[in-house]
Amino acid sequence: MNELLSLKDKNYVLSGGTGTLGGSIAKYLVENGAKVLLLGRSEDKLKDKQEELNTLVSESTFIFKVDVMDEGELTTLKNKIKEDFGHLDGLVNLAGGNIPGATVKPDQTVRDIAMSDTRKVVDINLFGTVVPTVILSELMVEQGFGSIVNISSMAAKQTISRVLGYSMAKSAVDIFTKWMANELASKHGDKIRVNAVAPGFIIGNQNRRLLTNEDGSFTERGNSIIKNTPMGRFGDASELNGMVHYLLSDASSFVTGSIFDVDGGFTSFSGV
Ligand SMILES: NC(=O)c1ccc[n+]([C@@H]2O[C@H](COP(=O)([O-])OP(=O)(O)OC[C@H]3O[C@@H](n4cnc5c(N)ncnc54)[C@H](O)[C@@H]3O)[C@@H](O)[C@H]2O)c1
């Protein structure tokens, strides 16, 4: 592979590494010569994913039971990476998601939102990105290089009905991406970069029930999304790989503080 895009012998931490998007990106990275350090909360899911990826490429995948909001666990992880791996080339913050109580269903009003669930959703989607970034970027500052990729959403820039807490958190992830990019580059040099990818709609565990019926047909919401996506389809998780690869690699050496839509045209379309 071209030197600029080479992932060989690079170490990448992926939070949410056993999820739909995290699992797909992890597979792509190991197939292209990188080592992945997967973070998750379920030991069983981590072990299953490790076995799957190590079968594809031996000794490519390392697992850590870490809650991305736990500063202590992340500090221990940071020290372990330094000791066992020597350097960290990148971090992809994929942990996130929604919970039903934090959404407004079609027959509800905003008064039905559970504030405690809404706070939890803001916590996982915002602080679940902020805490790993702040702690693991210390390693990047020490070694003088590193690329961080956050995962934003279509819900960050414009209103998407029902998902108030999630939208607020992902908007905050966008400004955090820009803020950290500025902070790290201006104080620690041009080799530490922070960007975000805003995926369009990709069917996974989190949104399957919202977008598809049991028989596989699309729900009203699913159809409405397709109608507003010029490409006329949902994305596939593998379609994020190219953008993540670009942002992790030296091919994007002058790119920081940017948010990239990978959405089949959804954001660019007015609906008319
Ligand atoms: N699928 C989509 O269409 C889509 C679109 C835009 C953005 N996203 C975002 O992409 C990211 C990944 O989404 P996905 O579809 O793969 O979801 P997913 O539910 O399959 O994966 C998310 C993972 O995060 C983990 N996680 C949650 N809280 C955690 C915590 N406190 N500590 C450690 N891990 C934790 C979950 O266990 C899960 O493995 C999320 O941030 C999501 O909001 C997804």
C-alpha cells in the first residue's frame, strides 16, 4: 500500500469496538496490517470479536474491558498501552448510542422525555468521547503524533425528530472535535490531529427497529430517510472504512478540526 496510506504496524484504539460500526472498522484495519485495541464493557463480546479478528489476522487484536466514562480505567489503559505497545497511532471513538426513555415517540410530547435517560444519553455520547480523548491524547502529546477520529451524526447539524439528547450530545461532539483540534495543534504541534466522521443512516443494532419492520420492509421513518437521501438507500458499515482510513493515515496530514459527512447526500439535500 502507498506509504501515505500505510497502516502497517500502527496501533489503534477503538471504543465501541464490538459494535456494528466499530467491528467493521476493526476488521478493515487489521486486514490492512494494523493492530487494534478494542474497548468494550462485555468481556464475552470482546473475546468473541478478538477470536474472530485473530482468526483473520493472527495477533492483530487486543481487548480491554473499559467503560469509556471511567477516568481511572482509561488512565490504567493509557499506562498499559505505553508499557506493552510503546506508542498509540490513533483513537476512534465509536462508543455511543441512544436509549428509549430519551426519545419522543410519535404519540408523545417533549414532556414525556425522561430527563434521567436524556442525561445518560448525553453522558455516553459526549463524555464517552471526551474522556478517552483527553486521557489517551496525553500519550500522543508525549510521543508527538496521533490521529483521533470522533463519530458524529446526521442529528448534529439539523433537527431529526425524536432524538433530543442524542442530537444535543452529537452537536457537542462536533464542537469538541474542533476545540481539541485547535488545542492540540496549537500547543503540541501539527502531528496530532482530531477530526470527526458524521455517518448517514446505517442499519445496526441501535436503529434496526426504528428503520425496519420485522418482515424487513422499511418503517415510515425508514422510508422518509430513504426519500431524503439522494442515493436512495441506507449505507453499509463498510462504507465508513475509507474515510476513517484517510483520517488515521498521513494522507490527511494537513486536516484537523473537520467533520466529514458519509451520508449518500442526506446533508446536502433540501428535501425538494
Ligand atoms: N449506525 C448508524 O447509522 C450511526 C449513524 C451515525 C452515528 N452512529 C454512531 O456511531 C457509533 C457506533 O454506532 P453503532 O451503530 O456501531 O452502535 P452499536 O450499538 O453497535 O455500538 C456502540 C458500542 O458502544 C458500546 N458502549 C456504549 N456505552 C459504552 C461505555 N460506557 N463504555 C464502553 N463502551 C460502550 C456499546 O456496548 C456498543 O458496543 C455511535 O456513537 C453511534 O451513535 C451510528
